[in-house]
Amino acid sequence: MCIAILTAHLSVKRRWFYPLKGSLWILEHSKHWVMLDVFLISVAISCFKLQDYSDIFVGNALYSLVILQVITILLISRVSTRRYWELWRPENSLSITDKHIHCHSCHLSQQEAAQCIRCESPLHHRKPNSMQKTWALLIAATIAIFPANLIPISILITNGQLLEDTIFSGVASLINNDMLGIAIIIFVASIVVPVAKILGLAYLLICIQFNMVRNHRHALMIYRAIKWIGKWSMTDLFVISIMLTLVDRGQILNFTPGFGAVAFGIVVVLTMLAAESIDPRLLWDKHASLQQAESAKPVSSSINE
């Protein structure tokens, strides 16, 4: 993301079109995948889980990681692809007579055309095949969630004993070890959040598919919540990766991730892609058509009378 920002700045200054377009595309799609806050929480959880086996000391790099997280949040809040395109070619310099379609790449509203007059991207009123892509990703995530919860997600060998933990057994062991707070975090992030995302996306798709959008504001709140909580399911995977680097060196114990971790990673990635592929404007379209149909009923009945 940082390289994309530097490339965008240099491209605007040097008037390089294709490097600017590519860097802004990377920047637009990478902001949702920055998970330093999730990683910091995972570091804390890993330290709590390892405190029974070893002494944990905080290094200077952790302070640097916290500073990096704060700066990254400020950077993401300040960066806007629309501003870069305005610097490249301001909207008032373009001869736009009517605004009937909105470009998804440079966010320029313009007249009907096959491609954008500023960034040359294909124009479309709604995301192409949004419903089909979202349904395909959601069905695949639903299939993968079963092995993710049934197959061991981590394998720990200590004192010659083989301990295989699924997500449920891992939460239960944390509760037995008086780590209720961490158990709640893992339970919510690894079990509640993925299931809630799948059910929430399925609800939105069904509402759009069968024209059942009665309260569009409520549906949009569900959509925003799904997009916000999506990355927090990565907590358990980050914990496994951190423990793998700390433990699987012959220094403390022997720790290996199970195949359930692979299935769980697939669930997280597919649900995040599904949340990005759905077009929330379809909720407004269905709500508007439903309102028009309801408002037309009394008019037609009065005409018949």
C-alpha cells in the first residue's frame, strides 16, 4: 500500500497514466486487507497462551509495530483515490453535460458512455454479475466452514503427548485454564463472526433476489457491519502463525497447524471477497421498485372505481 501511494504521487508529478491507474487500483483494493490491529490483538493472545510454557518479554519492535498501526490508520483515513484523479484531471476541466453514470474507478459522474472519459475504465451502472459472484463465493464459504470447525486447527506436542484442538476444543481449553476473556475473543472472532457473515450475506442476497427489501436502512447497516467485522476472523489464524514461529523451533514445544486452519482461512477470505463483490446499491434499487409498486396500487384501484 505504501509503494502504491508513492507510485501515485510520482505518477501525478511525472504525468504517467498507466502507473497511476495501476497504483490507485492497488490502493483501493488493499485498504480492506490491512490488518495490523488484528495482528496486535493476536500477539497479545499468543503471549497469554504461551505464558504457562515460557517467560514472555516485550521487545522494542512491538512499540514500533504499535506506532506503525497508528500511522497506518491515519494514512488510510487521509488517502483518497478521488483526490489523485482530481489532481490528474480535475472534473471542472472536463466537458460533462449530463451525469447519468458513475465511474467505479475514478468516481467521476458523467454522461452515458462505454468507458470513462478520465480513467478509461469500463462504465456500468451496477457491478457486473454481482449477485452471481456473491452467491458463488458464499456457497463455497458455507461448504468450507464445516471442515474448518470439525478438523483440528492446531496440533501441539508436549511431553510426548499429541494434543489436537479444533476451534471449539481450543475455546474450551482456554476456559478451563481460567482465560475467559481470551476464550470469548476467540469464540466471537472464529465462530460467531464467520457464521454471522454467512447468514447476513445470505439474508441480503435473498432480500435482493426476491424483492423483499422493506427497510433499506436496516439492510445497509447489516452490510456495513459485515464489511467491518470481516477481518477480525483472522485473529485465530494470526495466533496460529505467531505460535508457529515461536514454538516450532525446538525451543519450547512442537506446534503444527492443522488442516482445519487451511479451511478456516478459505472461509475468511471467501466471505471477505463476497462482502466486496455485492453491490449495496441493489438494495436501494429493490426498495425503490417496491415503493413504486405499493404507491401504484391505490392509484389503479381508484381509476377502476
